[in-house]
Amino acid sequence: MSNNNENNTLPPKTCTIDRLVTMPDDVKKVLDGMKTATRRNGRYADVGEIMELEGKQFVVESVYSQSLGELTDEHARHEGYETVEQYKESILSYHPGMPWLPQMRVWVHEFSPVND
């Protein structure tokens, strides 16, 4: 199921795109070009769908499943962090008591700005 980008083979969305990036620090990172991906427990968007943040639009380019154990520092940089450890600390601070399990699967949503 990893790196699957075709909408017709993805399961139904579990939430809406307007909930994809909501934390103020994350919104700022997206607007500043420092965050080009976000990971969620569910699928929040389809490829081609538009996310709007503070009047700016971003298109979802890729949606796929990934285990937490597969994360690399490069993935963390797309999330706006330097290392996996920094990303992990941030996520666990948002979700106290949540375990970080390498086998746990999340949905990766990659996006880029829509050119005006």
C-alpha cells in the first residue's frame, strides 16, 4: 500500500482537507515553504484537491500510506523539522500518552503551492 497515488485505489477519506493542516505553527511552516507534507492517522485529501490556508492555495500531489518506522530525516524535513527525532517529539507533544510505534501506519499528504 506504500506510495500509492491513484485515487481509485485509495480507501475513502476519513476527514476533510480543511482539517489537514490546522496547528498555527504548521500553517506558518506551509506558508513559508518549510512544510510540504503532513502525516495523519486518516486520509484527509485526494490527489489534485486544493487546500487553502490564509488565502493561499496548495494542491495535493501525492497521498500514500507509510509506517512510522519508514520515516527518514528527509521525510522530517518535508514536515518542517530537521530530524525524525524532532518530528517525533513534536507529534508526541500534541498527543500526550500516544505511543510511537514503528509499525503504525499513517497517511502521507504531499502538497505544493498553486501558481497564480
